[in-house]
Amino acid sequence: MAARTFTNSLDRLLATLDVQLHAFATLEIGLGSRLKFDPMNVIVVHYVLDGHGRLEVDGAPPAKIAQGSIAVIPAGRRQALLAGEETLREVRAVENCSMQIDGLLQFDAANGRAGDLRVICATLTASYSGSFGLFDSLAGPMLEDVADVPLMRTAFETLAAERSMPDIGTQALTAAVMKQCLMLLIRRHLQRGSASSPFFASLADTRLTRAVALILEKPGARLTLTELAAAAGMPRAAFIKAFVKAFGQTPTDFVQKTRLHRAAQLLAFTQLPVKVIAASTGFLSRSHFSHAFRRAYHSDPTAYRKHHNRNDIALPASSGRSWLDKMKNSEPE
């Protein structure tokens, strides 16, 4: 019964998951080459297309990888991928990166040839309505073998193909496909382990997830702390304390972030008047909404909408270039 309750709560949360794909790359690593990456401030996902080798991440023991392995690396970690069993040469990613086509990078650690270890790599953020990240509680790399899930390989090949020939809708399509990959990964992780996995530690308390799901499903509702505590079946003070411990923010801050994220989506993808968006997301006045939005997004709602409308069919190339520039400007180890 408890496992079913957890699954139902998780399903409700995953339905609200927003995935933003920042950059996408192919990695070609020759036998004996160790490709090193400096820390990045976003989640990194590696999927092994072919070959075998080793994944090394700061703070975690080395792990074997092979065709069909998928790994999620927490933000801020140095990492390296080795083709084969023995390191014969070190290759720094920042010095061996090129833009193949807008939005698609290539890291070459195989001297221009097809690598013995071939990996697709993506950087992304995955959050619940902008309130907290799916992988915020991930203390170390999350590694699974999904070689027996053909849909996963098909999804990553689709991502590579779409990014190599971007067109209108590429950004939305690749985000949707990456979300599918994350769903498959989470399913495998739970099948192999259990709902008590440390990865889901912040979501394990079904009392809290009931309250969280209520907020995410009705961001414009004027829910009080007392009502949220009642939804969780907890005393008000105990609910606030448990919420802060689990999610690193107060329920009030969580509600505010959720409302503003929803408002940003409406500004970007609809032509609803700002006053209507403010009211529909729970703000008492346009001025109150504008002030809160400016603090969160460093932009007036109207200016935010105009900027997004100029770029709403822009391809994700700029993300790839910014990642490349960031790597080239990073300090050596």
C-alpha cells in the first residue's frame, strides 16, 4: 500500500516535470584515452552508444560503463570517461571541442576517427514547475544499464539527429524526448531498487508529496499554510519544518516559485494580458506580480514576453555556443 501511494505521488509530480536541454554533444574517445571535463553548473547526462570503459566522477568510485549505460552526473562535479581499461593519455575536453553544426558539439579524443567509446552527452535542467530540481538530492552519479530498453537508444539517436538538423520546434521536441529518457531512467532505477532509494529521499514522505502535488496542480489557488498542512495530514508547525528539511525552502517560497514559473510560461507562449496572467497565477494585483516577477527573472513581464517572442522559434544553437565558450574560458585543473 505504501509503495503504491509513493508511486501515485511520484506520477503526479513527474507529470509537472519541465525539462530544458541546454547543450548536446557527441563524444568520440579512442582506446586508452581519458576525456576529462571541468565542473559544470548543470546536470550532465551521458548515454553510451558503443564500446565500453569507465566513468569517473569526483566523490564517487570509478564505474564500468558499456553500450546502453546511462549516467546522470550532479552539477559541479569533475568527471572523466575512459575508453577501455587502461589510461594511455589524458585529453582535456575544453581543448578538444568543436561546434559541428549549430547546437551540436563534438568532443574528439580519438584523433578525428570514430571512437572506441562513443557517447552522447547532454546538459540540462529538470525541475518541477521551477520550484525544485528533479536531481537536487542526487549526492553522486546515478548509473543504470538500459541496454535492454530499445526505446532509450532510439530516443538518444532521435536527439542527435534533431540537433544535427535543427528546425522550427527543435527545442520543444528535444526537451520532450529528453523527458522521456528521464522517465525511462527513473522507472529502471525504481525497478532495480525501491522507493527508499536515496535519490528520492526528498520525495519519500508521501504526506509532503500530497501537499506538493496540490501546489503544482493548482499554482493559482490561494492555499494557506494551514490548508497545505491539512492536505499533508500534519500539524502546521511540523509540516513547515519537514518541508524545509526535504526541499530546502519554505512552503511559501515554493508556492511563489511555482506561480512565477507558470506565469513565465503563460507570458512566453500565450497572448493573455499581463493582468489576467497575474490573477490566474494567484497574485492580488498586477503591480504585486510585476514586482515579484522582476525580482525572480530580472525582467519586467512585458519585456520578458517581447524578448521571448523574438526568440520563440530560435534554435538551441546559442546554448551550445555558450557551453563551448564557458569551457574555453574555464581554468585548467
